[in-house]
Amino acid sequence: TVALNGLGPVDRYGNLRGALALQPSRQFDMKGETVLLVDDLYTTGSTLDACSAVLMEHGVTCVYTLTFASGANRKPA
């Protein structure tokens, strides 16, 4: 994917669509599991949403997220 820095919310979601997957050699039964995703910066939520979607496709029933900072994707006027 291209770097998310400088992309607006719609472009961020589009950039990550279909870009994430579990490695076939690392897949295991996650049905009914609860997962905690940790990300350093929450801007639009697109990264956490994309990761959560992949996990839920593999049977995870609950995804919690933890971020250390939040920011805005703003361009100077």
C-alpha cells in the first residue's frame, strides 16, 4: 500500500481494502476468541478496522483496540 500519511479518510480505507491477510502458515482456529489490537496512533481508524475485519473473517468474535495517541489527518490551509 502507499503511506497513509497525507491521505484523507476515504483514501485511507480504500488503500487498506484487501491489503491485509493472515499468513497461511500462521493460521489457527480463532473461532470465539477475543483479541486486543494495539496501534501507536489513531487517526481515522482505517488500520484498526481493516485488521479487525480480517480477524473477524477468521472467527474472532470480539476485538478490542488500544491506541497510545490520536491525531487528525489535516493538511495546512
